[in-house]
Amino acid sequence: MGGPFKRTGDRVLVMLAAPERAVLAQLLADVRTMLAAEGPDDAPAADDDPASAPAPARERDPLADLVGVDDDWLAAVTAGAGREEEPLDERPASERFEDPAVARLLPDANREDPKVSAEFRRLTEAGLRSRKRATLDRAGAALRRPDPVVLDADEAQALLKGLTDVRLVLAERLGLRTDQDAEMIHAVLSGMSDSEEPWVVMAGLYDELTWWQESLVRELPR
């Protein structure tokens, strides 16, 4: 059985139709918006505000070069470390975020020790948000290219991660918690006729994205 992706050497050909790629790119953009950090780095700056002037170029950290992290990720992590004097928010992710889907995207590191989890989140959340947003941007930009869309290895990995995040959001909206829940969705849809009910439409989208992701995994460059 064919799939929407096909490996060609060290690249992946996207065989989705243009409207399907557009839908997927929009879903990636929607999740990217959900992950926008609430803080100065994402707030629009007034043109007449002196504080809005471009910051001087940062000197590259040799360690950052060694491990291959980018400037945006490094800046986000530095910002998180700079908040070490703020009191820790030890609430679990399910309580910290108004949208439970965001809590699925940014889960607690340690559910047994709220203090450890809060400290880890303070140091890493900004970097994680930045890294996820960059990945979603990269995948979305690739999908918006004109035919034929061929992904290099890094773009294919970005799309794989992006699909995971989109499916996490849809799973939360559908109330899915386990693999058995997801299998139930597929079984229910298989026995249904077409329906315009919102739940059915969303479940069908989740099921389709699951197939797309499985196809991409099989065709990733080795």
C-alpha cells in the first residue's frame, strides 16, 4: 500500500496534494501560535520605545557552536536562567496552562517532585518553546514550496516532530489518553458513514495524520 511520502535517496518526496499540504501547513502554524511564549521576546515593540532598538549582536558561546544550538535557542535558555530570582511556580502543567493542549506540548519533567519540575521548567521552557516553534516553522515552510516538494533529512525530521505536536493537540481535543483510545477512534471511524459532526471530522483528521506520520517514519532517510 502506497503512502503520502516516498524516500528518494537521502530525501523524501511529499506526495500529498497541494490542498492537503496547505491544511497540514496551517495546522503546524496553529500549533506554533499556541507555543508562542508570553513575554518580551514575542510582544510587539513600539517604534518610539528606546527599548525596542535592536540589541547588539551577542558573542557566540563556543559550547553552543560545539553542540550545534542556534542563537534563538541559546537566547531563550539564557532568558529562562535569568529568572532564577523569581519564586518557583510548582503547579503542574495541567494547572499552569489555560489550554490543556499546551500542557500536553509542554509536560512536567517530574510529576513526583513539583519543586524539581518547576526548577527544570524555569530553566528549559523558553528554550523548548523556541525549539518547537523553529521546527514547526521549518516544516511549514517546506510544505508551502511549489511542486514537487522534496524534503531533505532535516526537513523530514522537522515534519515528523511537527506531526507529533499536531496529533498531541488533536488527541487532547478528542480526549485521547492511551494507544487504545487512538485505536478505538480508527475502529469507530471504519464503521461510520460520512458525517459532518465536528467530533467526527476532528477524529477523521487525527486518523489521517496518524497514517501520514506512519508513512513518513517508514520513508525517512536511513
